[in-house]
Amino acid sequence: MSRVTIGVDPHKRSVTIEAVDDHAQVLATGRFGTDTTGYRLMLCYVRQQWPHRRWAVEGAGGVGRPLAQRLLADGENVVDVPAKLAARVRVFDTGNARKTDAVDAHAVAMVAVRSPRLNQLAYDEELVALRLLADRRDELSQRRVQTVNRLHRLLAELIPGGAKRDLSALQAKELLAPVRPRTLVGKTLRRIAAEEIADLVTVDAKLKSIKKELRAAVQDGGSHLMDLNGIGPAGAARVLADVGDVARFPDRNHFASWTGTAPLDASSGDHVRHRLSRAGNRRLNHVLHIAAIVQIRHDTEGRAYYRRKLAESKTPMEALRCLKRRLSDVVYRQLVADANTTHGIADEAGPGGHSGATPQSSAADLTPDVGSSDQPQPGPAHPTLPAHGPARTPNAASTASPPRRRAGAVKVERPTGRTTLTATSAGAPSKATRPRA
């Protein structure tokens, strides 16, 4: 029996779905609420109709994360559809910028049918908890930056010359202690500054506590990412939470493209050039950037590599990008080594043929056969198109989008008839069927 793909356009209060078969033929469409009643109606109906199915959720790492986690917890097969892919299919299908929930669900389903390498989601409570802790740490870090900025503004009005850039709570207290304004404005400024210092002390205590929790969670998971120079508990937790299963990356080049550290080929004709990639996971790109800066500031192999690139007449930014590319390879190899150790596989058997990294891994201890990863601007890509390919077939994404319908009603269309389901919060949906005219 062929498998049915269910494209999902998620929202906060409702989801729109479209079921298609392997030939991109629309089987049914529907709209359900995200509350307990709506979710159960949707899940029961889909399970009764199609035993062999998979769910394709748009933005499973963002707005579609709550629905994806609920489906995974119920044992469903879920894949993540990037919003960019769905947007491209939607434009090619409609030919314009019109955007509705039904059109979005159709585009998501088409992407899932035609893209075999979508990210397969898995329900891992430890990774979910680690992601929550990493997100919480990022939010606390942003709050600390905002608090320090407000404190700088207040101290600039209370103290001539203001305070230094890297300001701690203790230093702020020492600067504010001798300040005794006599005017009403000055007293108000000093009181607000004291409150900001108290908030800074509270945020620092929370950051210290969550750092210990992240360190313990990373170590309990068997990861050795913190052994790499420049990656701390927060960076290691972010890498593990966002990567998930490293086996979904065939080799280190795909991983570097995903982290945004691989340059983009922009060659045209005989003119060979590359440009900086602004795509990829920017949070992991930030983790690699911090690791590169830390290695450059200290006496490490990364600093020696950075200086060698400067000696090759590269600019400081080009040398930094080369170092980030090498660090991406090191992180990938460490993830592969940890995964192989967890599954009891030898380090040499990792995906892509890369050997596992040692705890002393740095930016320069790659395998001898590194290929072109040492170059910030590799040569043009080899042609992959066959000499005589098969004739092109029309795109299956040109299937007509389903008609608009009122909110709160669920309409299921079949080739042999038409069935209307009306979801109610009191009980099961009512069903009325009439033959096609």
C-alpha cells in the first residue's frame, strides 16, 4: 500500500492539512483546531483513513514545534519542511504571491513528496530538555545585555565619563556607592540604577546556575564537545540540540553548508568566484564564530592556523572564515565520534569516511586527506547532470489548490464523492455525504 503524506500548515490556534499520495494526487483537505478536541478529531480521522502515513510539518523548529512534538509523542512519523522550500513551491504553483492556509498546506505536501532528504524528526526527551535549557540561557544572556546597556545609560548621567564597557555588578556597585545626588532627578536616577544593579545580580546568578545544569546535561549525554577549545557548556548544548542526529549529514561538507561556514559558488562561465554564505543555521554559526575568536586570542593551534592564512596574504576576515570552516569539520568529527562511541562502533566507521576526533582536537588536527576544506574559496563544482538525461515531466506541484472555505468547518474531498465534516467542541463531527453532480 502506498504511503500518504499529510502536509500541515500550523498556526497558534488552528492547523490546515492536505493529504496526498505518492503521485501527488490530493486525497483530502481539512482544517482543525489546536486544542485538545480539535487535535483528537484530526488524529482519529487520519488514523482511520490512512494506516501508512507520514506528517510533513512546516517550520517544525518554530511555530510548528508544539504540533510536531505532540505528533511524535503519539508515535507518528514526522518530517520537517523548511519554510523557504514551501514558499518556492507555492510561487511556482500559483504563479503569484497569493497566500492562503490551504495553498500553504498544499505546498508543504508537495515539498514532502518531492524531497526525499527532509529532516526526520525523533522524540528524544533529553534533547528536548537540552534545547529548552539552551533557549533559556540565550534569553537570560539577552536580558543581561539589555540590563547592562540600561545601566550604562544611567551611569553616564550620574558619573562624569560614565562606566567602562565590560561592566560587572560588583564594579557598578563600587561606582554608584560614592554618588549622593541632592536633586530630585539625581535621586531618581540613582534609585533606578540601584534597581538595575539588583536585576543584574539576579540574572548573573541564574546564568551561573543554568551553566552548571548545561554542563551536567552535556556530560551525561556522553558528548565531548566541551573538550574542544573555545566551546563551553552553552555552545555544546546548542550544537547538540540543533543537530540532533548527526547521521543525517552525509559528510562534513554538508554539515559546513548547514552551519553557513562553506562559501557559496557564484561562478559564471570562465569567471570563477565565491561569496560569503549568509544562509545556514545562524545560531551554530555564532557558536563557531565564538570558538574561532577564543582560539585566536589564546595560544592554540587555531591561532597558528589563523596566522598562516594571514601570511598567505589573506585579509583578517578571510582568515577567520577559513578557521571557522576548519572548526566546523572538527565539530562534525567530534559528533561522529561521540555517536559511534554511543552505538559501540569504531571511530573509523563514521559517516562520510571520517575518523573520530580525540579529546585534544583543535582547529588544525584534521585528517591528512582534507581535500579542499583548507581553501576558503574552492574550485567550481563538477557537473552532475547526465549527458543524455530523460525528458522533463511537468512539475507535480502544479496541482490546483483547494477552494476556500469557512473557518471551523472541515471539508474532505475524494475522487468519488464529497464529504463534509463539521468539527464541534461538544462531541464527534457530524457527517453528510451526497454523490457528485
